Amino acid sequence: MDTLTPVLTKNWADDRAWTLEAYTNQGGYGALKKALAMQPGDVIEAVKASGLRGRGGAGFPTGMKWGFLPPDEEGKAPKDRYLVVNADESEPGTCKDIPLMMASPHTLVEGVIISSYAIRAKHAFIYVRGEVLHVIRRLQAAVQEAYAAGHLGKDIHGSGYNLDLIVHAGAGAYICGEETALLDSLEGRRGQPRLRPPFPAVAGLYASPTVINNVESISSVPSILEHGADWFASMGTEKSKGFGIFSLSGHVANPGQYEAPLGITLRKLIELAGGMRNGHELKFWTPGGSSTPLLTSEHLDVPLDFEGVGAVGSMLGTRALQIFDETTCVVRAVLRWTEFYKHESCGKCTPCREGSWWLVQTLSKLEKGQGQESDLEQLLDICDNILGRSFCALGDGATSPISSSIKYFRDEYLAHLEHGGCPFDPAASALHTDAGQLEVGA
Amino acid sequence: MKEGNVKGIDPTTYDELKQIAARYPHKRSGLLPMLHLVQSAQGQITPEGIEACAEILEITAAEVSGVATFYTMYKRKPVGDYHVGVCTNTLCAVMGGDAIFAKLKDHLDLGNDETTEDGKISLEHVECNAACDYAPVVMVNWEFMDNQTPESATALVDDLRAGKEVHSTRGPKLCTWREAERVLAGFNDGQADQGPAAGPASLVGLSIANDKGWTAPEGDN
């Protein structure tokens, strides 16, 4: 449990890792060959047996999601089915899918082909956020190479199976990471979430049966086919099987990507990252992006799996571990995240649209040392009226940093009122000033 | 109006817009990349561009406008050759992004979402761009400029204004904003082989595993 297990990241340092040649040389597209020799239903069974759960945050079992597609109706022409990859990675702190697609786009492309074959989709889409130009170039090139090699297109390797894959660039909207908003966006509309049911499995893209999975989930599929479901399930914990990429950012000595079995602890990860930056202590962290409630140094030994993080009142999310030390003002951090949710609220539902606006107003005042203690109760009251009452998870996510920070750092909010403003020096938490101070000291 | 004769849109662009729509099982799916192409050809979202998209997709101009105004990457005023986006979401902000953005506003004498008079630089604060392990991050035409400081970011915009060749820390020589928009529309520029597979932060876990001889368990084969 305490060692790293590079699988998806294993080839990232290879020479020209993004090319078909490099990917094939290290065994790439071997899993596709295996899959094409199996019945599609058996591929679904293998993914179910592996225990793979969605890596985009929610942790829903991937194979089960695939199994929800309705069977073809007898006597009717089969409905088109679609696979859509959610590559809209935008959750603050989350930075695993982008380096994966930049370093090894073929891992994802191979996963797309196998997964599409399993669910019998003839069209697949990679919906990638528009703000990552070089990643989009590499994806486009990889898809082009895969067509030329016969991995995509008509009658793939003589199997009779046809698949077209389109790389689709978004245009800057966090909400499009929400799967039904993504579908509306992919249909050329404003990215606003849809009411469920019907779920995408029944009526998704173009009102047809659709599977939507995260980049890392789909990229894990080739390894499961190649090494077996038991191999995958031999890693991780009882209900959170396999490995995942843990992204450490912020005030650690060596921020970066650490691929490990689910269930590793933050204590171990910070140790591997060379500890906190010199002379500083952990203050608060997000386990899986800004939409997952904050945790503190008392949670260093929590197993980072779906159950472990859930048991302490947060969520594993995307394993986006944003680490902040004692120089960081939690009120400033939370206000900034709240401004983000307000900006990204799609406007469809009132609790999120209006609520996020009021949260910003109230928090801004508190951050400036204005307002009063009862504003904290008002914040929590607004959060109560958003959480569970908004149309999609964006509104829920907006409440997480606020309610968790008031739970753990109420005194720091009050200190702003007593101090008549923020008692922290923002320069102390920045890297360039920190380095400057060290030079002066040396 | 005769098809393909939208005033102000050249025939090549119009054809390319049609090509984009034809990639999809349902042509309206092409709208987002089509709007990227409009920006590439016209330097911003223009009324003519909106008309052309509407005509090709057989929807109203109001429907196209409704989409164009929803997404922050679509600009309704001219953008400079280099769109400089400073991440000021929490983590980057705390690590130095706020100081970088303040410094650049002062240095370029610009407010948020404004462009220098010479048309070279547009400055905007952006949300999390999925490179938190390289914080603080600045994006230029949506290419990564990792691990910035106020000083490095100032030098970066000075170099861009002076026409010097600048490379992304994990990508090719920076192209112009309009060239970048063309790639987003799905027309690859052949630059995929530039730059490394991964930056240093992406590789820290892998190199620790390699040093210690840690691997995933042996599989079936």
C-alpha cells in the first residue's frame, strides 16, 4: 500500500512517448487485439470484475455503467450508441488527465476503441477542454495515426467492427465537466445540465444510449484487458480497487503526479513529495479538488479511497491534493474558490445562480474584516439552501469549501473581524517571495 | 440570401466551416469548433461569422449567438496576437498568481480582458488550467508557461511584444492566437511532435518508483 505503482504513467518518460511507434513498442494496442477476439459482453464483464470505479470524481462502477445501456429492441433497427470521453478536466486542483493525454494519448485512444467495442458504439468522442492547445494537437495526431494503422475506421483488424473517433475541443466552461452539460455542449448548445432521468445510458447524446467516462477511467481499460481483472483488483482496497494518479500541488517540496494504489495516505504521499516546503507545516488540503470538503493535518492517515475519505466527511473526488501550509489564509482561499463557482454557475437553477452570488458578497465582506459573526451562520444557511437543492453538483460543490472551512477554521474568520482585515501576509504564501527571503537570509 | 454568400466570410472559410459540420453525425455538434474557426479567420466572433454558422447549421443567428456568449473562450472584441492568461484560481493565486497578474496589469497598463494598443497582448485572468503541479501557471494562447514569477512573466510579455521567439515550457514555439484557434477548430498544424512528452512535475512519481524499483504487480502476461 505504501509504494507507487506506475501503470498509466509508466511510459511518460519514454522517448517520443506520444507517438504510435513508441506506444506500440512498449506493448501498446496489444489489449485491443485481445478485446477484439472477445465478445463485447465479455469485455464488459472483465471491467465489472476488475472493480474499476469512475476516476472523474463520482466513483461509480465503470462496468456497471456500461451494463445500463438498454438492449436492442426485438424487431427494431438497433439504436446508435455513443461513447463520450469527458476530457474537460477543470475541477480546481485536478491535473492528471491533461498530462496523461499529452504524454501518452494512445493509452486513451486504445481505451476508447476497446470501450466502444464493448458497448457496441460506432461513434466515439473525446470532449477535451479548449484551453490546452498542445494536448489537443497530440490527441488529433494520435487519432490520425490510429486510423492509418487500422485501429480505427472500417472493419478494424478484420473484426467487422467499425468505429469513428472525433476529438472535440470545448470553449471554456467548467460546467461542461458535468456529464449532461457536456452532452448539450457536444450537441452545439449552451452547456447546461439536463434533468435526470432519463439518464444518458438511456437518452444521452442525440437522445441515444450513451456512456460518458473520464479520461483516466477509459485509459485504465487497456491495462485491465492486458493483465486481467484479478491483477487490477489485487491493488487498492476492498471497495476501491486498482491504482489512480494522485496529483499533489501547492506547498510541498516536489509537487507532481504520483500513481499509487487507492488507499495510500496523504502522510505517505507528502513524504514521497519530499515533505512540506522547507520550514512549513500542513494547514489544510483538498482530497479531490475544490468541490470536496477541506481536510486538515488531523486527516493525514485517512486512507485515500472512496470509503476512507467519505468517512471523514469529504470525498475522494479526482485525487487532486491541493496542499496549503500555515502561511495561507483559509478565508482568502475559500473566497477565491467561491468566486470561481459564481463565475462558472451556468445560471439554469436559482439556488446556484443566486446563492453563489450571495456567498461571494458575504465572504468578501468577511475577508475585508467587515460584517459580523452572524454572517457565518448566514453563510451556512445559504449553503443549506444550495446543497441538495441545486440542479447539478456544481452548486453542491460550491458549498464544500465554505462549510468545511467554517467547521475547522471558525476562529480564522473571526480573526478577520477582530483584525479589521486579513491578518495574513499574502507574500508569505507565494513561492517567488519565499525564495527571495531565503536568499536574503543566506 | 444565396448559400455561401455571407458577406465578409471568404469562400475558403465558408467551406471549412461546412467541413467541420460534416464531421459529426448531427451537424449542429460542429458549432463549437466552427466558432473557433470564425475566431481564427476573423480575429473574434463577428456578426458575419454568426450568420455563416447559422446558415450552414440551419438554425437562427440568435441560437448561434446564445452559444457564443456562453463560453469564455469566444471573444466579441479583437484579441491580441498573444492571449496571456494568468491563473488566479486559489492554488495558483496563493503561490504567486495574484502577484503575477497585478504585475502584468501594471507593466502593460491593462485591466482584465484588455488588449495593448499595438494589438500584441491581451491580458486576462483565467480559471484552473489543470497544471496545478506547475503553479503558478500562465497560459499564452493556451500553451503552458509553467512555474512563473512576476519577473519571468514580465520578461515573457516583453519578449512577445518584441517579436522574439518564445517556446512553451511543454510545447512548441508559441503561435499566434488566431493560429491556435485554427487547431481548436480541428485543423492540425503539424506541431504535435514539438516539446517533451511530459514536464518534470509530471514525472516525479515515476522517477521515485524507478529509483526504488517499485512497480505494479506482475500481470497475467
